[in-house]
Amino acid sequence: MRFLIVALLIPVAGAFAQKIEEKKIKTHITVLAADDMEGRFSGSEGERKALQYIEKEFKALKLVPKGEQGYQQPFPFKAGVHGTGAESKAHNAIAYLDNQADKTIIIGAHYDHLGLGDNGSSLDANPKGKIHNGADDNASGVAGVLELARYFSQNKVKEKSNFLFICFSGEEMGLFGSKYFTEHPTLDISTVTYMINMDMIGRLPDNKTISVSGTGTSPVWEPLLKNISTPLTIKTDSSGVGPSDHASFYLKNIPALHFFTGSHSDYHKPSDDSEKINYAGEKEVLELIVAVIEKLEAAPKLTFLTTKQKTMSTQSSFKVTLGVMPSYTSDLPGLLVDGVTDGRPAQKAGIQTGDVIIQIGDLEIKDINDYMGALGKFEKGQTVPVKVKRKAETLTLQVTF
């Protein structure tokens, strides 16, 4: 193990000539987040249009179709809550770069989003009938898959791993597409060395902090990320379970990393549009991912580790909600608010984007785990004081859940 870790820190001999291109990232996101995609809801006409675009890009790169029907892997799903509702069909898009290697890297992202805001997941006050374009969530991740597919298929280097590029549908309703793939893999899944997931990588903040989850799923991740050369500040989370498609692979004992540039006030709203994407920032994120993959070029198939599940995962249970979008990348003591939902308790009490919540009732809030734990202590209808830091001030606001 020591030899492997040391080897990972040695720069890869000979820089690859191919480069990540910001212009191509922008083209992909602009197309996928356009109004004519109608929010890319799973099983919809908008999903079909997005699927056709992804297939066209895979074909142009001369990647091998690796779905069950060409590049497509259809799967059934029910769009209602908790498996209710009429059964429909959605599609994963899967392409393969065959390097005749004995191990395979999976690079994935979900391309579905909330459609016209009718399924109950929107955070807009009046969402129905509004197109939710999902530029960051997750046209940004799909653009990452397509640009990395172009990079590795055209870099004139035959890596010591094959690549499987997957664009999942059904993520917004419960990771349906990635779960289906891991139950019905289109290659020998035992050959997969690790999975890279990109979900919301289009809003790199000014402090250039990116969250990388899943670093506890293999012993190589933490030393590699601590010593890699990048202009980004990397905040790591060891847990392999989280609210995106990497969790499906972790649950199949596959090491997985999830890249995420942070939440924002446009999350799950019609305002998540392509003009708000930090394209230069996404380029830097993809360059980081390329560096991770290239550093592991000489590594054997990665060892899998199980991780502790943190309370910030979607499995957390609490009785009430404030209606804020927490920052997952902040290092400030307390909970930094990245967004506030109209009409919810926080907005009604006067909490604003940029506030740092430091106390709820008698409970001190040091981080997101304290925050999630606190929400389980209160009842709907209860009014409690909430202390927030706003620039140089400390304010006490009355919140009614």
C-alpha cells in the first residue's frame, strides 16, 4: 500500500496534448438546458430529445454502443411518490471506449431533471407549468461526461483502463437509472475499478472550493487528493452514500467519487439556467478529474472500503424543515445558507442567502450535521429563536416551522 500511495504522487510522465475545452462545455450545457428540452423529465419528450443529443455526441466520438439497444438502456419506472403512479419508460445512454484493458473506469452523470415542475420536487413557490431547465442540475454533469469522453477518446493515448461513459435518467426520482444499471450491467461489473460521478459541477464559487464525496470508499483517494496539483480547494467527505448516482455503485462495492461545486438559490427552480454557469470553473473541475484519472494510470484495480453514513445524506429523518439550501463546501463554523426557498419558514422569518446559522433554539449549530440533527428536535407549528451571523452582525430571528 505504501508503494502504491507514493507512486500516485509522482507526476505522470509526459503531459497529454489533449485539453479540456470550455467552449465545448458551454455548447453542451446550452443545448441540454434549452427550453425545447422542456426540463428533461424522465420518460418525457424532453428526455428523448436530450437522449438523441447525447447519442449523437457518442457516435461522433466513435465510441462503442454499450446499451441494450445501441447506446440506449431502457428501464421501467413509476413517477409517483414511493413507487406509485403509472409505469413509464426512461433511458440511460451508455458508450464504451475499449482500450483492451482488464479494468474499466465508469464516468457518469444524470441528464434528467424536473420537467415542468409537476412532480413535487421543485423549490419554486408556484412551479407547475414552468420549465425547469436544470443547467447546473445536471446539464453541467452531462457536459462533463461528454467532454471527458472526447478527451480520453482523442488524446492519442491508450490508457491502461477502458472507459464506460453513462448518462443516467431517473436520478431525480430516486437514482432509478443508476440502480437499474448496477442491477443490469452491460459489461462485467467485476472489472470496474472505480466510478466518477458529476452532479452539479457548474457553479464553482469564487473561493474555488469543490466538494468531493466518497473519499472513504478506497484507501487511495485521500492521499491522492491531498497531493494533487490543482488551483481548486478540495473539501472531502468520506461517505459513499449520498443523494446522487455514485451511491448506486458504492452499494455494489465499487469505489466511487462524487464531484459537486455547491448548492445555490436556483437549485430545483426554473431559474437554474445556462447563463448562470461558471464555464471556466467547470473546465477546472474537469481538469481535476483528468488529473485524478491520470495519477491512477499505473494503479491496479482499487481496493474497496465501506464507509460510515453521515447524517447529511438523504436518509436523514427530521420532522420539520427551514426551507434553506445548505452549503456543503463551506468551512465556516455554523451552517452557511446558499439559498432560501420562497414561502418557507426561513424566508418568512427573514433569513437570507449568505447568513450563517449558529443556533436553533438552545442547540448550537457548528456544521451541517448539527443542523440536520437539530431539525429532528422540533415540531411543526413550533416557534423557536434562530441565531444567524450576517456579515459583522449576529441576529436572532423567530422561525415558525
